[in-house]
Amino acid sequence: MPKQTGIKEIAKNRKAFHEYFVLERFEAGVELFGTEVKSIRAGQVNLKDSFCTVKDGELFARGLHISPYEHGNIFNKDPMRPKRLLMHKREILKLQSRVMQEGVALIPLSLYFKDSRVKVELGLCKGKKLHDKRDSAAERESKRDMERALKERNTA
């Protein structure tokens, strides 16, 4: 069977971009079981309320919901179980120290296939205040209005 190549996005955490400023991005592998991978291929993933924690030098994604595989059997796992993320030890320790010192959070931003492996994009994020959310919404709206005006001018 030929190996798949390229990147195919599975799920994106849009709520994270609304709630947080993304300071830095990292890539990590995900330790999964067979039926979980099949469920991911079917697109049955939810990243909405997920976050990452470091415990005993290991990185875990919590709140990452992977629905049970519908054609599965006794080998289906709990959809809300903590998934271990795979990164180098020194990277994990560096992230842990930044989270402890700077008061930032590790949030999964997207889940994707890179070649045939499931990867998660982590963001080192700082929480937005209410006025920051309003500012970013106003900025997005003005950008949309400018693009609409340019499009109208070019077609007329």
C-alpha cells in the first residue's frame, strides 16, 4: 500500500483564535489507538474546549473529543480520555517552564494528517480580554468591508 504524502487538515479550533492571542506554534504527534485513527479519518473530532497539561514530564491533550468508531467493537476507547502528545523531552520541559512563568496556556489549534501520521498544532496562547475580542472583531469587519469595496470597484 503506498504511503500518503502531504498535509490534510482534519479539524481546526476556531474558538481558540477568538479567545486567545497565539504567541508561538508547535507541532506534536498524538498517541492514538486504531479505532481512534479510523474515527479521525471520518472527521469525528472536536477540539473546542481542549487544552494541554504537562504531568511527570509528559504532555497530554485534555478535552480533545474523538467520537467512538461506529463500526468498532470492544477496542473503542473513551472519547474524552487524555491523549499523550509526542514531543522531545527538552521541548516539553521548555514549554512547561514558559507556562508556569509567563501565565500562558497550551491550546491545540488544529489536528491534521502529515503524510500518514496524525499531528496536532499547539499554540502557546495568552488570553484575550473582552475589549481585545471587540477590537479583533471590529478589525475583521473593517477588513471585510474594504475587500468588498475593492471587489465592487473592480467589477464596475
